[in-house]
Amino acid sequence: MPADTEFRTFPAPAKINLFLHVTGQRADGYHELQSVFRLLDFHDTLYIRATADGNISRRSGNPLVAENDDLIIKAARLLQQHTGCPLGAEISIEKRIPMGGGLGGGSSDAATVLLALNHLWQLGLSRNALQKLGLKLGADVPVFVFGKNAWAEGIGDRLEAIELAPRHYLVITPAVHVSTADIFTSKELTRNTNPTTIAAFSREANSGQLFDSTFHNDLEPVVIKQYPVVARCMEWLSRYAPARMSGSGASVFAEFSTQDEAKAAYNALPEMIAGVKVSGFTASSLAQHPLYEMAH
């Protein structure tokens, strides 16, 4: 295959966790989870060009992350090593998803690299094979390769597609960095939430009572105690609709029936909450990943 002369554009969508229960902890330290991942139409953008020289390089990216530590570079090199592909790639990224917000930005970027290079290098790997590779990069990478809104179990790697009614969201993120590892290792984290079922979740979601039900985020109380501004953001957002934290935070979100309602709340968002700068965006739900057709 000849190398590309131009960069191709590939989106990497954000996700939110509609709930996140920690149901146990394995002997290897990983936590057993139940969650629903929902894809949003707010995304990072990757620009990727296949090259003939075999080199994997980053043309632009986060200057605070060394190239060799960047998940997009790790993803490309992992795919190259796994397949023995002689081709290389140049990759640039335009970040929009807040880092460290629990929105899956880094994982989504890595998944998009796997999907895009599987296509550009004409490797023909199956979706399942790419998901297994993705798990080596991080627990959230497989869901973006999976490409559908998903019911997740295990360490987040056992995925089942779930149908969700279209919704609109306001997501706000205070300028604090929450360490996922610190939250999961906290002694205050409960790890014994009783397992639930897709059927129970679907009943609550379809009745519109999801955010008033037993479904919750087990990480939320731990994060709120360590980062009080997350609680203040949830209080502010709760004026408009029930608010919940995504993943391990610090981003929090509220669900709306219409785009106009979400935008009205966004337009009222102050620059600071509890003395901390906040950013926000509105987004609509996706039925599937924009690159879903790139793997089978």
C-alpha cells in the first residue's frame, strides 16, 4: 500500500457513565464494575497520515506529555508490533475533551488510532481483536472500539450493546485534576454494591427516573470529599436537572430532553464556581461511534 500524501481526519468522541457501581475487587487489584457508557457527539480530532518508513511520530499533541508516553503513540506502536506492519504514521491531535475529567478522552484517542490505522494500513483486524489490543492500553479503550452505547461488567471489558433514547447533555468540568488511581485505592471507596441487571437499568432509564433511582456513581462520594468543588458544580447543575459525576470525575453532567434546555443551562454557567475556574460544553448522544464501520 502506498503511503498517504495527505492527513486524514478521524473523530474521537467523549463518553459519560450514566452510573458506575463497584461490586468487588479482584485478587490482582482490579475492581469489578457495572456501568453504562454513553457516547457523545463532542470529540477530539486526530489527523493521521500513513507513511512508508515505519516510523511512528507525533506532529503535535499535549506538550506536557512526552511523545513516548502519549497513548496515541503507544496505540500506534502496539498495533504495528502486533501485526508486524512495515508502515508507519504521523499523528496530530486537536484536544477538546477535558483531560482528567472522567470523559474518556485519552482512551477514545487511543481507540481512534487503532481503528484508523487498522483501516489506513489495511490490516483487516476484527473489532474483537482491536478491543483485546485496546485493553492493553487502558480499561476504557475497548468500549470506544466496541463503538456502541454499552452495558459494561468485569473491569469494564465485558460489553453488551444497549439501546438508549436520544438525550442532550450539559457537561461541566472544574479546573482540578482527579487521579483515577487515587480514587480507586481510597480506603473510603465502597466495593460491595449489589450487582444489578440490564433489565433493571432499562426500566429506570425508560421511565425517566434513572437519576432518582438506586443507580449511582460509587466514586462520587470519595471524589467530593477530596475535591469539594465537584460537589459545588453538582449543586449548581442540579438547579437545571439532576446532576451526576462521570467516571472518576472531575466532570459532572446533567441530562435534558432538548438541545435548547441544555444550551440555556450552559449560557448561565459562571466562569468560576467555589473560586475554581470551570469550563463546559453541550452535547447530544450518539447511537454509535462515528468510525463504527471501520471494523467488523
